[in-house]
Amino acid sequence: MSKYLVTGGAGYVGSVVAAHLLEAGHQVTVLDDLSTGFREGVPAGAEFVEGRIQEAGKVLDGSFEGVLHFAASSQVGESVVDPEKYWRNNVAGSLELISAMREAGVRKLVFSSTAATYGEPEVVPIAETARTAPTNTYGATKLAVDHLITSEAVAHGLAAVSLRYFNVAGAYGAYGERHDPESHLIPLVFQAALGQRPHIAVYGDDYPTPDGTCIRDYIHVADLADAHLLALDAAKPGEHLICNLGNGSGFSVREVIESVKRVTGREIPVQVAARRTGDPAVLVASAARAHEALGWTPRRPNLDDIVADAWKFTLEKNGR
């Protein structure tokens, strides 16, 4: 049994990973300022410390085996209009965290990175060798932290793994998406199904895809959590491993809407809108490196299963 600090453990992915760590028999301390996370998202059995990642030095000591770092500002649109917030929280905050880890002698880190580090893909599926050219401040800050981690591994022997997510979806029991405002497709379609919004907007139906709508790679949040635990085992001193996480195949916007219809049994009002600037037609991951280096394979790749778990959580959250 080991002890881990989970920064941002009151958020969507962080809470699911914290729950998996506890189920595996580990001790977990969650550090979260609750600016976007929720106190009820912290799993029972985890110690909770309310605070920013810049305060990690007050929590970390030699009893911790490692850190799983999820705390970040993560709204793409906001990052463009308020870049200072993103450089301060994501990059400066991560620097403070890594410095605190070094001072406490905590030498293992798993970092929540993103496919936004790649920007517009030149080749699909996207491998880790693809050119990194973020198109927004959010992606740029996450890439900067990846560079920071590489430097720390080389200079000070940090054992680190960065996991670059594509589209995370689904739920794990009592832990699911609670974003406010919501920007992810599946929860937005649920809102249309529940009558909480008049329709779901489809931004462009003339892309070079089979049904004209954008294709994205959806991964179940529980599969994502499995990868984090495997990454802890795979981390090696002085090395920074970067792995993409995805199903390796994608689903279009219309396919997602049809899946929600099947799972919920409800009609979904749809309105086609103009394309959004910078939306690639297809974003799909190559997860070959994660399979080889971590021994990771998604166990829940079926879209209807992902949607069904998310729908169950949504109904419970809405008291239905």
C-alpha cells in the first residue's frame, strides 16, 4: 500500500482516479481549491485538503510515494481571452508543485495532459511523435508543463508519465461530470434530452466525414483511471514517458446523438449551426505506446456503454 497526493481530486477525472486508488488499497490525500471541483466528488476514505496547488508544500512529506496532478484551468475559450489565468494556474502552479515534490523527496508524478498539445493534426490517428502546435492557450500551457516535467526528470531524476487525453466521457458510480459551464458534447446532449436546453447545436455538417459531422475519440473515464494506476507502476527515475489515451477509433457528433437517443429513449432536438473556427474534421488517438509501455487497453470502448454510465449518473445528479 502506498500514499498518493491527488491534486484536483474533487474534479471529474481526478475523483474517479482517487476512487480507483482507494479501491486498490492505497492511501489518498486530495488537494483541491473547489474552484471547479465539488466537495461531494471527493471519494469517501480520502483525506481532503482544501487549497491551491501552490500550497502543496504544506501537504507533501516523505510519506508520499507520488503525485497525480489534475489541478488546472481547462476551458479552451476562456484560455484565449484570459491567458494570464492559465499561465499562472497551469504553469506557475505546476512549477510550485514540482518544486515542493523535490523538497519533500517525492519522486514520482503522473500528469494529466491533453490532446490539445497537438493542435491541428497532420496525420490521423495521432501518435506521440506528431508535431506539437497548440492552437489555444490551454494547450500551450499543458505543453509547457510537459517540457517542465522533462527538464525535472533529466536534472533531478523525477519518474514521470504524462497522459494526453482525447475525449473523456462516461461516469464511475457516483463520480461523473459536473462542469459549470458545461462544454462537453455528451452532457450537453443529455441537457437537450431532459429539456434543460431547447436543442443540441451541431457545428457544421459538411466535413469530409461519412455523415458530415466531426469525429472524436471517446474514452471511458474508468479506462482513463486504469491507465493512471498503470502509469504509476511504469514511471522510471530520470525518465518522462508521454502516452496518448484514446480508443483508437472515433464517433461522429451525429453518432453520439443517436447513441443518446438509444440509451435514453428520448428524442433530441438538433439544430445545425456554422462550423466553429479551428475544429478539425477528425481527432483520433493512436494508443499504441500506452498499450506497449503501460500494458493498457480500453475495456469499455462501446459508445452506448459509455453513454449509459454517464446517463445513469446524470439522472441521479438531477434526482430522477
